[in-house]
Amino acid sequence: MRITRVFPYYSILAGFVLCATVIESPAATSGAFLTRLDDLQDDGAWYVSTFAIKRDSFRTAWKRGSVTRPPSGGTMLSLVPAPVESSKDFFGAELQRKQRTHFGRYEIVMTAARGYGVISSFFTYTGPFFGDTHEEIDFEFLGRDTTKVWLNRFVDGQKLPGQWTDLGFDAADGAHTYTLDWLPDRLVWSVDGRELLRVTSAETAIPQIPQRIYLNIWGGGAAQEGWAGEAPDQIRAHAIYHCLSYRPVGADAPMCSDKSEPVHD
């Protein structure tokens, strides 16, 4: 089964293609890749979200202008107050990789966003829009306390218990390498080579459907008060993403942690 979808893309003048139609097979997945995130204009693998979720409980609209390149390098996703005429309180940013990935090792080098009610993240996702049940695997940084990270997953439409995990450092102070090992029988979240959490199929369900990689930043509302907190109306925050790599199970390919030169798929 082939599905045709039209997605908005960031302008080529800012490093992304303006508009394209993607013809995809739900089962199609990409091979290994390693991408420096200040080189996104070269690989054509990403698009930027440019819409507002209709739920009143979600206070953020995704905007192209919230994706920039800081002088220090990388890609910066920003959260800023929206103008009064907007239907949402904030303009935030979300990037999605066009092709699905599946079992293997994922690495992201990033600096999390600081600020009460701010959520910055790296995660894999698929759901009803793509003809699937909701499946997801998360690194979510809650700006109210960036010495911890929220590790979470969804399987077959069900949200499974997440875990608020100590990092041993402040994730907003600088870049660290966060790793997800996703295998058919287990998930392992790590940072800088140190394991944070492991769950196995003997304990709980493990996501099985190929997914897409997302990076985003958004502001919490009343619905998130008990989790991330409700972001103040004038909050400003940003997260910086430097490198992303993926290696399927059984492959031999460079990763961000190897400090190799990036190769683009």
C-alpha cells in the first residue's frame, strides 16, 4: 500500500525545501545515517511542522521562524509568545524526519531548553495520521528541572508508565549525547554512554511499528500542570540540536558518539 501525503517544508532560503509531496510505503524504513544538524539543507531528509493542533489544551503553534541556526552551530528550536491575534499562546518548533526508522541505535547530541512549563524533546512516533496505532518512544526534557529527563513510551495506542530519571548534570547547561537502543525485546535509554533505564518484553510491551524521528519544543498548559507545569505567557526558551545518528540492528555505521565526519543519506 502506498500513501501520498503533502507536507509543508521550510523555505530553501532558510535551509529547507518549500513544498513537496512524499510517496511512501508504511513499511519502508531508512538505513544508517549520521547528520550534523547544521547541515540539514544538504540532505533533504527533514520537514518542519507549520500548523496548530486544534485542541484548546495545546497552547503552541508550530512556526517556520522558530527554527534557526545559532552562531555556535546546530539547529535551534525556539519557544516564544505568540501575537495577541494568534489562536495559540506560543510559537514553537517541530522537525520531523521524512522516512521511518525501526529497530536499532539512535543518538542525539542536544542541549535541552530551560524554563517552567517548557518541554523540549527527541522522540520516535507513529499514529493514526500515518495509518497506525499510536506508538512512541521519548526523551522529554521538562524545563522546570533539567537535571532530570522524562523517559516514556506508547504501545498499540496505550500510554505506558513513564519514568522521571536523574541525569547527574543539568541538561540545559550544554550538549550531551542521548542514546536509545530499540530492539524487539527491549528499550534502553542512556546518556554519554551511561544507562538510565532499561525495560524488556518480559516486563512490559515494546513498540514494534516503524516510526518517524521528531525534535520539538512547546509550552505546557493547564492539562500539563501536574507534569511539566503551565508555562508563563511571556516565556522564551530554546533547545539546540547538534547531531543525530541511527544504525539499524546488525549494521556497522558511524554514530554521533564516534565523533566522525557526518555522512548524509
